[in-house]
Amino acid sequence: MRILQLLSCRGWSSDAYWAARATQELTRRGHTVTLGCRAGTEAAVIGRARTMGIDRVTTFAFAGGVDPGADAADVRRLARWLGDTDVVHVHRGKEHWLAAVANRVARRPRPLVRTRHIAQAVRPHAANRWLYRRATALTVAVTDAIRGQYLAAGLVGPEGVVTLRGGADADLYRPDRPSPGVSTRLGAADGTPLVGMVGGLRVMEGHRLVVEAAARLAARGLRPHFAVVGKGSQEAEVRGVIARHGLEAQVTLAGFVPDLSTVMPALDVALYVPVESDGMSRVVFEYLAAGRALVASRVGVVPEILRHGEHALLVPAGDAGALADAIGRLLGDPALRARLGAAGRRLVLERYSGARLAEALEAHYARLTGA
């Protein structure tokens, strides 16, 4: 099949990763897949996609807001693309509307698929009812909760929206031995257990909660090293919290790391503890693929895919005491860490790898095109 994936984001985000992973895996399965990106994102998006082996890339204006000139030019280009495309798959509202209009003016309209990546309900006004009921062949939600929002709003019927989670690169993220020096660079030395959290330093991500849990563990005499990988607007505030607890020597803010697959094998315990849902976080699946023992908040995709004590230890969102207890339990039980890590790896291989995602997409595309 000839597939056009459209992505209007300015930076590398969960939807950019999802689209790029789908493009990569569908290409591996023999399909001709082109990734259409926003012009001007060569460094932030296109370059990252190319590092994943994606070489079929084109650009559109995908202007912010409503820009009659740029939007009309994009519609014309998309209409021409439809002549050599079997399926169009979009990931944000901008390209969704442009592709829907292009389908209206094209000689040969094509099935339009939309993936919804965020847990913010779509308003069921008249324009969106037309967009989803009439112009869109299939909506893909990355969690069951997002799928439920569509059904509750009456935007689509049960047959018009499916849930497809995951997409971790199980070949890249593996439970291998860590590369030499990684633990030291993350601040852990002399065999000190390493607890890691990967995620942008944003309000909802729970970094202050992790520092509070570290302080509670220290009060019990447990002093693993904590490494926070990522950057963001809350960095100064997080540093302040670390300083107030006197944990500067025990918590490392490692900043951006380009290759997370080298970091994750070094972690004894992995953390995913946002205080509210951010939809489907890819890092959950990467932790699992890397065979890490995981402590996760019961938000977003977590309670849909993970069972407490079987795949991970699950804690209430925002509960520093429960988080400290779970970390302490894992630090004191190497056998439990190994069992959870192995179970998480199996779960990804069986259900949530990029290969499984591409297989499911391929089946839906084939149904829509009659292939």
C-alpha cells in the first residue's frame, strides 16, 4: 500500500514519535510510506525521523491557525498526492482538516484515518460531527479512555473508533547490560542503586513528587541515587525542591539524552508518575521493552495495560508515600525487580511493540481500501 502520514507538530512529541514509529514499521513490512511534516522542522522533527531510518519525507506549510493562502496551497498539494496514495493518516487537527478538504476536491478521494493522542475531549459541534462522521473513515485512540470520550460525545459509533496503544522499538530497547560509564554519568557510583525518571520537566510530570519520595526514603536510611532525564520549564523549581530537602548529592538532573536506549538498561527502578493523564506515554512502553522494574501512577494508559504486581507496581497519582513504599520494596527485592522486568518485556513483545502496531494498522488500512 501507499500511505501518507501527516504530522504538523513543531517539535518532537508523543504524536511525532507515534507517527514516525508507524512509518518505520510499515515500511519494514513492505509498504511505501511518506511522512509529511511541517516546513521548518528539519532539526526538531524531520532530523529525528531520519535517525530512525525514514527517508521518504515531504513538507507542507501546515501554518498555525487559519492562513487562507498557505492552507489553500496545502489543500492543492494534498489533492495531487491523493492520486498516488491509498490511505492518508493524520495526527493533529490542522492536517486533519486540510486532508478532509483535499478529499472533497480531489478526483479520487482516499480513506482518511485520524489518531488522537491526547486525553482532551473533542467538542461535538457541527463542524467536528461532519469531520469525524462524514470525512473520516476511522479514528484511532491511543487509550481506551480517549476512545470512550469519542463515544460519549457521539462523534463516532463503536465501529468508527479503535484503540491502538504502544509502538516501542523492541529491537532498540532491550534488557541488555548497560554501556560502561552510564551509571556514573547519571550520578550513581560504587554500586549505588539507580532510580530513573525519563520525562520533560513539566508541571504534570511528577518530578517534585519523586523528590518528596526520595526524602522519605532517606529518612528511613535508604539512599539510592535518583536520575531525572529530560528538560523543561520546571527545571528551576525542581532544583529548588531538591535543595530544600538537602538532596543535591542524591538527585541528578541529567538533562536531555539523545539515546535513551543506552540509559534505560542502567536503571534498577524506572518511574512513570505523572499527577494527571497525558494520554499514552511512549516512555512506559520503552521502560517495559527494556525490561525495567517499573513504578507507575494509575493514570492514562497505565491501568489499561498493566496489572499491579504482575507487570509493575502501581501507585495512586500524587501519593509520595505510596511511591516511596513501592521504590523501597523494589530496592529490597532483586527477584521481584527481575520478575516484573521480564513480564513487562514479554507484554511489549506480545502486544505493544512497533511491529504489533504496524500489523494492526495494516489490517485496518486493508479493510478501508478493500485490499
